[in-house]
Amino acid sequence: MIFFFIPQAKRILLRPGTLLISGLILLAGLAGVLASSGDAHRRQWLMLGNDIHAPVHWLFSVGFVLVTLALQQRPYAFFVNPLTIFLGRISFSVYLAHFAIFTLLHRVGCLRLFR
């Protein structure tokens, strides 16, 4: 809901390029840190200092918020193009259909290939 009201304020919080680069650096850094640790899929907290612990999903959320704010102020063609617009339009349908597809693949036995 916040992203709906921000364009109506007609105030640019930060330059779109600064927001985009900051968000992408944060997301890439988090992905790199998690990938370098052996138990990346189990890690839920990240040590930011001696006594500072941050939930990983909160940090990823901050990165995606920065990217979203940048794209809302200036739709960069790399991120906002006919392909991503099409994926955005069908994403909810794909989300709903994937449960049925995975159930079907499980019954047929195809999911064993991915374990």
C-alpha cells in the first residue's frame, strides 16, 4: 500500500539511480554472503557486528524496497520491459497453477529427478 501513495506525494526521496544501485548492491551482497556459507538454506540471521543480529529476510526486504522505489520513480528499461510486464500479468495465475503441476509431477514420479 505504501508504494501506491508514494507517487502521489510528488517528492523524490532519493535519486532513482542511487536507490537502484543501493538496493542491487545490498541484494548481491546478501546473496554472496549466504552463498559463501555452507548452510545458506538454513541461515536465518546475519551477524552485522558483535551484538547486532539481523533477520536475513528483513535485509532482503530492504533491498527489494530500494529497487522498487527506484523503479517506481524511473522505470529502467532493463527491469521494465514487455517480458517483465507479461510475467507480472501472469504471475498470479502461475502461482495458483504451480500447486497442481507439482502434485501431478509428484504422482508421475518426475520430482525424484530434482532431489
